[in-house]
Amino acid sequence: MTNEKFARLFGGERRLPETRITKHEMDMAASVQKVVEEILILTARYAKSLVGEETDNLVLAGGVALNCVANGKLQKQKIFQNIWVQPAAGDAGGALGAALYYYYWKSGKERVVDGINDRQKGSYLGSAYAKDKIERWLIDNHYPYEKYEEQNTLCKK
């Protein structure tokens, strides 16, 4: 993903695929992560300044929206009460956001959020697995685990 210009700019040889990751690469990754977090929080603050107290909802899309650590730090800032990362949050998700922006704001269509007609309400659920199959897999692969009663979990039906 990097080239010779990148290597000159950041003072280090380009790391070839499958070669050892050095402290230099780890430091670079940590630095980039820190900058991403700062920019995400500043951008959210700016967005909030544009909408004011009109909304407590933030929707994220794009590759950075998949950065769980940055999202967690953003959430702790409490700039927005609700943060939602849409299911196509990778770079291709920008097209979905652009299409929705155009549809609702540029074409004058009214956006109705009624909690009933949400066509993506289950997009994030993923595959379903039976509890006994999960337990069998954990046992077969020697993974330690704890079993909780359903009323003690965060996920409710």
C-alpha cells in the first residue's frame, strides 16, 4: 500500500508483504490511529455545530466508520447521543450516503423515520447459530467460556 515517497516522508524502508512488523511500523500505526481519532472527534463536533441541538443522531459511513476504537472514543465524547454505522460502512458505503443525501435533500422528498419501515433493521445481525452448536465448537477448540442466562445479557429480543 505504500511506495518510495511514503518511505522517504516517514523515514523508513517500505515493508514488504509477509515480512516482520517492526517497532517503526507499530509506531506509525499507533500515530495514524491517534490522528484518525482526533479528526473523527473534531469532525463530529463540527457536524454538531452545523445541526445544533436539532439532532442527537450521527450516521457514519466509509472505511473510517469501521474503526471500532475510534468509534468508541467518539461515543465517550457524548457529542451525539446515538451513533449508527450503516451496514455498507466500507468505502462503497459512501455511494449509499450520497444517493440518500440526493434523494432526501436535493430532490425535496420528505424523510420519514417511523421505526416500522426500516428496511435495514436487521442488516447487522449476521448469521444465526444455535446455542448448543456454539458451545460444542468452543469445547472442541478448547476455548474457555462462560455461559450467561439470557436476562443478564445486553442483547434482548
